[in-house]
Amino acid sequence: MENNSTSHTREALVKDISALKRDVVQVAQDVKHHAEAHVDATKQHINKKVQAARDAMSAQPLALIGIGFLLGFILASRRR
């Protein structure tokens, strides 16, 4: 009788471990998909900002040069 109880407990344990492994794999896949969605959204946001900066530089290159000189002057004057 004790042997039957032990084998039944072992079978239940094997089933529980198998279910746990499936759950862990499912959670890992869910986290991966969630992270990929965030990474894709971040890439799109950065690409939009970079494109907007390129458009602004193309539209007014002299203003950009002036801003660069102004920032250089401010940084150089703070070092003294």
C-alpha cells in the first residue's frame, strides 16, 4: 500500500513539475514579447526625433551653426 501511495505521489509531483515548466516558459515568452514591444516603440520614438532634428538642420543650417558657436562660447567662457 505504501508503494502505491509513493508512486501516486511521484506521478503527481512529475505532473506538477511539468506544469510549472510550461508556466515558466509561458511567462518568459510573455516578458520577451512585452520587452520587444517596448523596444520597438522606443526605436520609433527615437527615429522620429532624429528625423525631426535632421529636418530642422536642413531647413536652417546657419541658425544651427550660430547655436553651435554660442554654445562653444558659453562653454569656453565657463572654463576660465
